Amino acid sequence: MMCCLAAVVIIDLALLLGVLTPVVSMATGALAVTAFFDGGHGRWPQELLILLLAVSLLLVGPGAFSLDALMYGRRRLVPHRHDD
């Protein structure tokens, strides 16, 4: 039980600091799915919300003020103009 608690604390700190955001969000989603099917004793809405937030964070990526952006640079999406 302490091992799971330590894993959750480490994952939460990594998300808070923005370190390895895609990897940590996949781990958060895996923990949410595990807790969802492990019998959350009526906490399934909370686990479903955590899963949805982890998937959205995986798709969006780290924020501008995260350590990922500081270490690897910030991604910027620039739309292309098509001059016809």
C-alpha cells in the first residue's frame, strides 16, 4: 500500500513541476484505470475525471512554464497561409 502511495506522490509532483509530462500523464491514466476497475467503492466519477484529465494532458502537452518547456523548448503551432 505504501508503494502505491509513494508512486502517486511522485507522479503528482512530476505533474505539478511539468517533468516528462507525456510519460507521467500516461502513468496517471494507468493508475486511474486500475483504481476504476479495482473497485473504487463509489469513487468511479472521480477516477473517470482523472482519466479524462490525464488523456487531455497527454494530447495537449506541457505548459509554457513547465520544466519540460524549459529543458526541451516550447512547441509553437503556427498555421500556414496558403496564397492562391
